[in-house]
Amino acid sequence: MPFNLGPGELLLILLLALIVLGPGKLPEVGSALGRAIREFRQAASDVTSAASGKPAGPAAAPGAGAGASGGADASRPEESASSTTERTGSSGS
């Protein structure tokens, strides 16, 4: 670990967070923290892969781009139909 925290220190930090935030707010804070860490790692990975010239992330997976299907995913026709409707808009309003 980068800060050399042992199990005792982690338990103390969690106990203080429970006292300060309360049991109702603690899961929300933990979820937000996890989301922030995940987004930071993804951004760091994107920057690293862009610098090295390799494609990164799920967008680089086969079939995710505008291939032979013209950008619509054949396995999910309901999504491609709704996205087409959203792009073209409705002329009735």
C-alpha cells in the first residue's frame, strides 16, 4: 500500500468515518468514492493508451465501432431503433 496503513489504522479510519457521517450516509459516500476511483483509473488508462497509440476501453472491442452493421448493434435491435429515433427527432411536435 502506498501509505503503509495496517489493519488497525484502517479500522480506526472506518470507525471515525462511521461516527462522523453516520450509518445512513456512509454507504453513499463509499459508493461515490468508489465511482470516483473507477473514473480516475479509466481516465489514467485512456491517457496511457493514447500516449502509446493503442486503443483502450470497451469502445475498442470488436463490433463496437461502425463496422459492417453501420454502427447499429444487431444483437440489440431495440436500442438501435430508439437511438435512430432520437437522432432523427419527431416531426409531429
